[in-house]
Amino acid sequence: MRLKKIKLTNFRGYRNTIEIPVDEAMTGIVGRNDFGKSTILEALAIFFEIDGIKADKNDMNCFSMVNGENHFEISCEFDDLPPVILIDERVSTTLASEHLLNSHGYFEIVKTFKATTTGKPDKTYIRCQHPVNEPLNNLLGMKISELRVTGKDVEKNVEDKRTASLWRQAIRDAAMPYECAEILLDVDKGLGTETKSIWGRILEQLPTFALFKADRESSDGDSEAKNPLQQAVKDAQAALQEKISALEQEIQDSVLDVAGRTLDKLREMAPELANELTPRFKEKPKWTFNFTLDGENGIPINKRGSGVRRLILLNFFRAEAEKAVSGTPRNVIYAIEEPETSQHPNYQVMLMKALLSLSNQSNRQIIVTTHVPALAGLIPVEGIRYVTKDADGQPVVKMPEDAVLREATESLGVLPETGMERAKGIVLVEGKSDVTFLRHAGKCLKKSGYIPVSLEDVNIVPILIGGCGSVKHWVTLNLANDLGLPWCVFLDSDIGGDPVQVLSIEKRKKEVEQAGKMFFATRKREVENYLCPDLIKDETGVQIVFTDTCDAKNIIGKATSTKPNDVLDRFWPLMTAKKIITCSTYRDGNDDKIELIELLEGIVSLVD
């Protein structure tokens, strides 16, 4: 199951029911401080009953309480539902057939909390479109003996009379057509013995939720830092328990032997005293380990800088969440409050890009809060949720339409990339290596007579947008359109890489072309795949072999002790026109074509 929407009612600052749709990959909750961003993440932590985070009386909206309300509510909608719910080896059913889906066809769990208590929910409901007439409205609460009585007239239609779900289905089929309406089905009172098994199976398939807060501790004494590693110690001990038991017995026998011989000697001197003494262990040996991570020069994590500590702890946190779903198809929701906290700007961007990459993996959702322009600019437009306040001072969550994005970007201070003031056209690229790639290729190919002009000659400027479809992309495009500048997009194709990323690029291509603009993607996996292996060997003495679709950036980086993101900047400026032609020539039917000449001519055509 995948989280689709969060609903809050009377919870903290959210007095009226507020709905927050969640993107299937990356959701970025942005807005000013103290407007309710963290409240959304903590509501999810309470809903999923995360250790250390409980509801309390202060979570009740004070204005609602004054008006006589005594409960607040947190509910979650889920899509990507299991096709069947397996109750045991022979019994299965579906959420739809049991009328457990809401009016939108999603599975929704509603948890209500008393305003005067602390801890777990007061009630848990399923919001669903359910039959309203008897006996259909109570079938889920009936035991199989009761279903047999209720369905005595349809017994012949029940294939396996031991299966309650088949009785329910036969009874419903016989009553067709029947009316359904939205109800809140109490999971404690509205489900019978057999349907409690359905509820248990549903809970097993809900996503795992993990919250990393901005104000958390960041030392190796932090319980969440210890947990994954301490669990690893426990797992190792369990695997070696037989050997540990044998060793314990050997130690015990050895010590008892020494004690026995000591008493024998004592008996020679004071037999009465010796006879009073009995050797025994006060308690069994304890196998304890105090685990930490030491860095260079033996410096432990709690003595490192706060940014490094938080980065390490964030990945401890990830390790624990991943372990919980290992070997299952369950989704993991990572909620990260202000990932920029204590991080150098370079680490902030690196971390956000890593989270974006993680969000593209199957069964992973990322929810982040931030008010740092550089990070907000990297969030995909469709994932933006802008938290602000209405004219009455009540918090509202706005979806990313043009007017909202303009308001959000102005509030956050997300600016377009500079350099557009002298441009007659722009080509939007993802990173600095793409700029190097296009500029050097154009300069070399023009100098050698392969193309008549370079991008600089016609004032076409490559602009970094950090990813097609990001907020920074949206801001830059709006400025380009306001200035009347023609634009196009150039991205790596990622062919041979992550299939999800390849599909994402195809999606962006369709969006750009539907807007009537040109979209260019590399025929090879990345720009690094166009480097010449012979040139690298001449420069470093290292012979490297890579294909058009393998991870050339990392292969070259590892072989030449170069950071992967610096590989192209190091070697591409050394490429001659001849080598560029050789490494970008491809076969099209019976003809040889040169990709980079076609690419540069296509971009130049922006201003023809």
C-alpha cells in the first residue's frame, strides 16, 4: 500500500479538516516557520504509532475545545492496494468485495483521540462505502454460525461452507441491488472473529513510517543510532548461540574445577568451614557490547561535527526502516524534517539529490519539510505542498498550480539561474558537467569546421536547473517565457540505469514536447559515456573498459581516483574534435551519423 492523502481535523493548528495529498515519490512541504509543516509529519508519526511520539491533550485544537469538541482526528488514505487479502492458505478476499473502500476507491483508516488523554487512539475506524440495510450492514461482525443462519436461503451458492467471506458474498449477491453509504466502521466493534484476521492482514501491508526530526540528538548514544547496530549484535549472538552456550559451559566447568580444588585444600586446614561453602555463579556470564563508529584517528561519532553526526544518524535511521520491510513488498515512508539542519550547503544539495534518487525506487516515498531555497528548488513541481494561512489566520495547504508556485517561490526566495540576461536562447541542463560537455564540444567542432557556429556565437546559454520538472526548472522557464526567450531541454537518457529514472525522463520528454519545445537526450547513458578510453589511458596510464550503457562515471572515477561528479570536468576538456566525432558516431540503417553535431545543430536552431 502507498500513502495517498493525510487528513487532519482539530489537530493542533489545523482546526477544520485539512487534506494533504501525498505524491507517489517525493513530497516537499514548504512554507514559513510555525505555519504547520512539522505538524503534518508528527501527525503521521502519531498515526503510525512510532516509538517515542504519542498524542497528548496539547494536540487538541484549543478553539475547537472551547466550542465543545472533545476529539481530534488523523486519517490516512492508501492506494496501490493488494489485489487480494490472504487470511490463510485457503481463504482470501478483497477490500472492494468486503465494501472496505471509501467513495474514491481508496482504503482509509481514521484514528480519533480524546482531548483529555495521552497515548493510543480512542477509536480506529475504516471510512468506507458500506451497505446500509440489514443484514448486509452487519455481515462483517457476524460469526460463521450467524452467517449460516442469515444465509440459509443461499447455502447452495456457497462453495466452501467453512469460509465466512464466501457466505458474505453469497448473501450480498442474493440481495442485489442494495444501497451503500459512507460510514465509519469501528474495527473493534464492527468486525467479527474472522474479519479481525482481515484487519490483521491489512495492518501487515501498511507502509512502514520513519520520522527523522530536525531537533533530534546526534550522538552515538542516541537510541536510534544504537538500535540498528545493537540489533546486528543481537542477530549475531542468536546465530552463534549454540557456540556461546558451549563456551559458557566450558567457562563454568573450568571455574567450578578451580573452586572445587580450592575447597579441597581448605578442607585440609578447616574442614568445618569448607563444608559450609558451596561454589556457584551468582548469575550467568553476560555478553555485552558497546558499539560505536570511529573515524579517522579513532575519533568516535559523538566527537565529530554536528553535520557529520546527523548525516550518519540519518542513514542509521534508514537502515532500521529498511530492515523492518526486508523481504516484503511493503512501502517505506521516509519523513525528514529540514534535512538542511547542520549541513554545509554542498552536503544539503547532495543529501536532497540522494533523497530524490531514493524516491524513484519502487515502494519508497519521501516527505521532506524545508524553507531553504536551494533545496526547495530541487523538489519536483508535482510534489510541492505549500503551507500558508488564509485571511482568518487558519493554516491551509495549497497544491502546485501556477499561482501557488509563484506565491511559494516568492515566499521561499527560489530564484532562477543567473546568466539569462545576455541570452537569446537557453538550453536547460541538469548539472555542471552538462555545461562543460556542450560548450567544449561546440568549441572544438566549430574550430575544426564540423559546425558553422558554437552556442556562444549565437548567445545560447546552458542553464542548470537541477533536474527537469523541479521547482527551479519552473522558475527558470517562467522567467524565460516572460523574457520571450526560446528554450529547450538536454538531459542524460540514463539508458541501462535505473528503469524508474528512464521512465521519468520519458515523462519529462512528453511534457516538454507537448509544450511545443525541443527535448534532447543522450543516445548513451550519460555524458561520461562519450569519453575516449584511450585518452584516459594516455592521461592516467589506466586502461578502462566501459560500454555505452554502463555506469561509466563511477567506473572511470574509481579507476582514476576521481570523484564521479568530477570525471567529465577532468577529462572532457582534453577531448579533440576527432575523438568527439569518433565517440559520438552511431549507425542509422546504412548511414553513419554524428550525434553531437546533430545535437548542437538542433540547439542552435532555437535562434535561427
